[in-house]
Amino acid sequence: MLTNRSYRTALTLEAAIEEVRVNAGRDFDPAVAEAFLKLVAEGRLLPEMGQTLWTGPRGALLEPLAAVRN
């Protein structure tokens, strides 16, 4: 959502987060959306410079995913 595509322009980070929130349970798995939104709210999911939230050799999580479930 944060990169330009042939069918739409990139969203801002804030707009992408809102898209996940609004469409949780419809376009996005509700459990995954909830975990994502929790990480964002806690400041534990950050984009890397020059990367999107979902790319990079280690991803953008600041802690292992197992820590999110607790």
C-alpha cells in the first residue's frame, strides 16, 4: 500500500494504517490486522529507511513476533 502501483498511487503510512483498521475482517484477517495495529500503536513496527513495512532481510519488527502474542 505504501508504494505506487499501475492502478493506484501510494498511500501515506497513516492512510495505510487506517485502511487496515477499517477493513479488518473484510479485506484483512482480523487477527493479523489486530496484531499489526497493536504493533503500530506501541511503536514496535517501523519502516526502514528506503524500505516499506513489509520488505527487508529481517522485516521491520523490532522484537520477535512471539513477543506480540503476549
